[in-house]
Amino acid sequence: MTHIVILGSGFGALTAVREIRKSKIEAQITVVSPNNHLTYLPSLIWMPSGMRNAADIDVNLEKFFAEKNVVWHQGSVVNVKEGGRLVETDTGEIRNDYLIIATGSRFIKKLPGLVEHAVIPCEGASMGQQIHDRINAMEGGTIAFGFGTNPKEPKAVRGGPMFEFLFGMDTMLRRQGRRDKFKLVFFNGSEQPGNRLGGKAVGGLLKLMAKRGIETHLGAKPIRMEADKVVTEREEIPADLILMMTGMTGPLWLDNTDLPRSEGGFIQADSKCRVHGLRGTYVVGDTGSYPGPEWLAKQAHQADLQAEAAVKNIIDEINGREPGHDFKAELICIVDTLDSGILVFRNEKRTIFLPPMKIFHWAKRMFERHYLRAYRR
């Protein structure tokens, strides 16, 4: 029987499992990951307000794996050899006929003082809880929000969630009657932060910041973090709490391999999600560097689309055909403000930006419920 190995158990990996089983091909599926849980990262933005907690966004995948007849190999990837046919983990080796790499990325932590003095919100539920606890303990002060990118790969940025943490915090403090005791500050090295969302969206977000009394410091890169301030190329920004989303690069285990890498440290892939120069080896989601428009996002939705294309191309290979499916480049984002949402949509043909509406907040909550229903049993 054809053996397909999937590295990772996040969004792209789980979509690949579902697509393989939907295709009805006879295949053994092995998923390699350190644990059999999914953290629904898009809902981290609701943890500071208490709308969600760690248990709400955690999904035990044991029953899902059983239902889909998946062998779960508990372990961390150490190396990939023989053009993808051999995977080394810290708990053993696994051979395969086809490989899908979906182990995600890691945040770049080279900025001096970042680890000691800032919180990287999207590192997991523990960070969301930490933000919740720290703000609850504060009687007032300044909270600084910012995000950066990988200078060698500008697409490797996750700025959208920082807008959501910022606007959500503003809404939360207003509800608590404490907004007047806090100063909210947004900083970014670009004059047009979040330009992957489109010029109209960036303008709308900056106007919303001004309307909500959020101070902005744009066009000067941060050079270090200190216990009570963010230091940029131009100024010092006092802060009692710093939330910073850094740029991303490939996972550390890639350094052990001879897989082709982009300048920014990701696995180099083509439009069909194939690892350059290798047959039967694919990469989806944040681990890869892909061709496409400059606004191509590293987000769960794009990982799902890439997983769908990768599985179709593996089926082509199994059936003796040349892979013929390019992944769809599409950005869908609801920038949530805790009580409303801003819709941004981009594809090759159009860009749509719709201002804050309550219905989009509820749409985001309904999508969370719909998405997780596929994995909760």
C-alpha cells in the first residue's frame, strides 16, 4: 500500500489527511508530530479578554486520527534524507512513498531584549494566558504593539493578529471602564504596516487607530527592547508591556538537511507545492517559500489551499500522471476588534476591504466553530 507521511499536525497537515481520505485512494497515512493536539491559533486574539481560554482552542486529535485511520508517530523531526524518502525523528526512522512537510515556521528572535522583555503572542495558548494575566494585574500604563518581518523574505510576516490584539485590547479596556488609564501604542518599521492587506485596508486600519486614540510610531525599525521601552532607529517609546510579533523563518531541523532553501530560510517550493528538484516530496503552509503575488500570506487558509493542491498532485503521481495542480493564491482575513470585524479579501483578480461591522465578528466565531467541528469528536 502507498505510504504517505505527513510531518506536522497543524492546519495544512490535517487538511492533507482529510483530502487524502476524501480522494478514496488506498494509502497508509502516518502523521509525525510531538503531540496529537491542535491549537486553533486564530482564536488566540480572544484570550486576553477571557472570551477564550486554552481549553477552548485545544483539540485532542486522537479520535480524528482513529476515524481517518491515521498512524500517529509521536516525535520531532530531526532530518529528511534520500530526497524525502527517509524521515529521521528523535524516536525513530520512517520510510515513505510520498512526503508532505507541514511543520510550520519559527519566530526570529535576534532583536536584542526581545525574549527578556516582550511577549510574542502567537507562540501559543500560554502566551495568550500570560497577556490576559498581566493586563488584569495592571492598574494602568502603556502597552506597545508591533510586528516585524524577515528582511530576506518579506512575505514571512504575521501582522494581521497584531492589529486584532491591538483593537481587541482597546475594546476590552473600554468595556471594563479602564481605557482612560491605559495608553495604547502601535509601532512598525514601515510607513504602511500590513500593506499585504492592500492600500485601502492599511489606510482604514490607521484611521481606526486614530479614531480610537491609539498612538502610532511608523517608519522607524525597532533596534532593541528594554524592560520599560521600545528603542527604534529614531526614538524611545516607553512601555509597561510590549507585544511583538517578529518575522518568521524555517524550523531549526531544516539546518540538518540538504533540502533546497530560500534566502529567508524556508523550503523552496514551486507553484504545485513540490520541493524544488524532488519527486514525491511536497511542502505546505509556513514551512515553505512559494512563488506568487507579493501579498501571498502565511495564514491557515493559505496552508489549507496548499495542502489541497499537494494531495491532488500526489494522486496524479500515484496514477502515473505529471502533477498538474497549482495552489490557489488567496488571502481572506477578518481583523477582529472583539465586537466587530473588518473584512479583507485578495486574489489575483480583486481586492475587497469592508469597514468594521458586527456581523464579521460573529462570522469569525461561527467559522471557528465550523472549522473545529471537523476535528472534535
